[in-house]
Amino acid sequence: MIKKRSKTVKNDQKTQKKSFFCQKCVKIPIFGLFFIFLAIFSGHGLEPDSPRFSPVVKAVAKAVPGVVNIGTEKLVQVRYTDPFLSLRGDLLDRFFSDFFGPPPLPGYRIGHSLGSGIILDPWGYILTNYHVLERASRIAVILSDETRYDARIVAGDEVADLALIKIDPLRPLTALEFADDDDLLLGETVIVLGNPFGLTHTVSVGVLSAMNRTAQYKGRELYSDILQTDAAVNPGSSGGPLLNLDGELIGVNVAVYQEAQNIGFAIPVKRVRALLGEWLSPERLKNIWLGFDLGDGLTISEVYEKTPAAAGGLLAGDVISAVDGRPVRTKYDLNKALLRKELGDIARLTVARAEKPLDVELAFEDRPKPSGRDLSARRLGLVFGDPGAQQSPYPMGLPVERVEEGGPAAQAGLRPGSWISRINRTEIRTLDDAGAALQNVKTGDPVGLVAVKLEEQGAFMVSQRSTLSVQAR
């Protein structure tokens, strides 16, 4: 929920605009909270059974280290030609005007607290909303102890409004725990942690008002199957966690309705876990694999010849139940258990075959890369250029160097000079991404492209975005 700010908050906002990266924002000394909570645990000042030490206080103490502040430097103006994206764009314009006031003059650069994020892994994988990163050319992450890191985008899904970023911390971080997919109670107390209007790590409390909601804007659906809460979700809380009283993640906050009172929304953890199950795979992150594909759940659907999986005797139909002795139930569990593996490392998998357990040890090897350049030329009739040769502030995408006359891309209206930021549901940053997105596309299949046209107006970049449907040949 996006509310109007008080005059006091607006005045604070002006002070914060000096610079996000110089850390002169209004801040709550979060590292001091840890000493307070430690004092409470030790009985200093309050008895352990004091009613002030409520379930909310316990949940916040547990979750705060796993929540980060996300800021950006330099925003890119976006114009949309696709109706759906245009509606999202209208909403984002409101989102940014709440932070920064009227649109800045061309050439204006800004650094500011923009959103929140959730630590998924001790070594720096962080989840947030896609719209938090969409207009940024540089991303910074501030941890709860106020240390700061530059971040890079790993993956994103514009429709789901989720994105994965990575920092390289100097020490292990505290990851937020996930609740089970369907562990939701209508009316239960929930907690929102975030950074509304740049005020770091703010806590708001409410109840879980509804499940399976659809959020609309100007009569069009923006989000489906989401959670509704009456806890305050403001700009800057987007991308932060919606927690239960166990301090576990049950949803990722999104700010939607500005006019409505006491209505906030969150993407349910079930959808988050499913998407991360794809994004965190060793194949995607490091281009290493064991030589099999998964079908439904953790059932092996195909084992490839001359791979570790084939040599280890795995068969289609085997069901993975544990990794290195640690039980796994979902693709997210599996890939998170494999997250630290590198080329040559051994993974000990426990699989069920005819209801009998079987342990196999497999070594990770390089996965053969499908050629993104060849597949895009053969299937779509377009040739990608070198992204490094063209200085673009856009965080994702490959430049279109040439479009084959009469080919599928040309028939859809694509022209050289555009950038492709997404193919189907895959965000594109490299030719390897393009290859992965197109490797299973067959002749006649529809392929969705998000095309971005960048124009420089003085020192200010304007991007025009559109969605194209291309039929693969």
C-alpha cells in the first residue's frame, strides 16, 4: 500500500536526497538492536518472561539480519508501447514520484534508498522485486550492520515481479528462513520489514487479510494469486519480507494501491520458491551439471549419455530425496543444497527407485553450452552484437546487430539498434542466456521478446520498451 507522506517525512526525504551512497540518510542504528536483544535474552533490564518481549519482538530480532536496504544511482526513464507494461509503468511512475518528487530534469543523477531485499544465502544471493531494479544503472546493498556492497543482477522475471541479485560479502550473512508453501492462517499476525521512504528497517504489524487475491490497476490485472495484509506496505518496503510470528518468510512485499487504506500485498512464498528453484540451478549460475533433467518435483525425467549421471547409474523415474545426507523436498531445496558446489566437486545424491533408497556420488562437469548466437539466427532471424562494445545503462539485455530480411524477427517489427532484455520467461544478459532460452524451442513455437530501444537525450537516457511475439522457424 502506498500512502501519502506527512510533511515531516517529506522534509526528511529532502535531506536523504543528498546521496544514498554517502550514507547521510536518516538511519536507525540497527547494529545497536542486536545488543538490545542480547541484553533482553540475558535478562538485563527485563525479565525473560516480560510481556514486552512479545512474539513480534522475537520474530523481528530473528529476521532483521536477513533483510537489506537496496539503493540505486542514476535512474533511466522508461516509455512503454505494450499495454500491460504501460500499466506497470504508470504504477512505477507513482512509485518513483513518491520517492523523488516530480520527474527530474535531463541529466539528473540521484542516489537513494529505493527498496528492500531478502538474503537467501550466507554468501550473498538476495531476492527483491523486479520493479525495484528496473530503472537503475547501479545497485547498492546496505546490510543491517550498515556495511555496503555493489550488487549485480543474476536473474529476473518482470511478470512475476521478482529478481535475484548477488553481492560478494566478506563474511557469511544471515539468511532468512522460508515458511512451508501452504503454512498460512487467515487472520494470523504478520509483520512487514522494509525501508519505507528511505527509513531503514521499519517494522509494521497487521494480519493476513486474504489469500489468492488479484490486484488490478485501471481495470487490468497486475498481480494474481497474491496475499493481502493490512500491515503498512509503502514505497521502499517493496522487495522486503512479509513474516509470520516464527520470523519465517511467507511472502515478498509489493506496493500497489495508493488510494486504498490498510491494503498491502505480497507475492506468496510458494511462487517465490518455485522461481528460485529454476534460478539457483548450477546450470544457470555456473554452467556446470551432473547430466540429468528434472520433470515434476524431484523426479528425474531424462539422463544424458556420457555424463556423470549416466556413469553413476541414474535412470529416468528416479526421485531425489537427499543431497549429501540432507533431505530435500523441492527444486529450491535441491539447488540451494548444491549452491556451493564448483566444477569437479562431488555431490552425494540419495534417490528412490522402486521405493528403495540408492546412494550415488557424482562429480560436477562443464555443461555443453547451446550457442545463443546460432540459435537466435536460426530460430528468430536475428544476430546479437557484443554488449560490451555498446555502453548501455540498462541492467539487462543484448544488442540487436542485424535482422534477417523477411525473417521471423523482421516480420514482428524488430530492427537493429534495439536491445532484447527477455526471451520468453528468461532475462537475457549474455549469449549463454539466449542459448538457454532457445535450446528447447521448436519450429512453429511462439517466442516472446521484450525489446528495448535506448535514446540518449543530453545526459539522460530514455528507454522505450515493447513486447513482440515471434514464431520460431
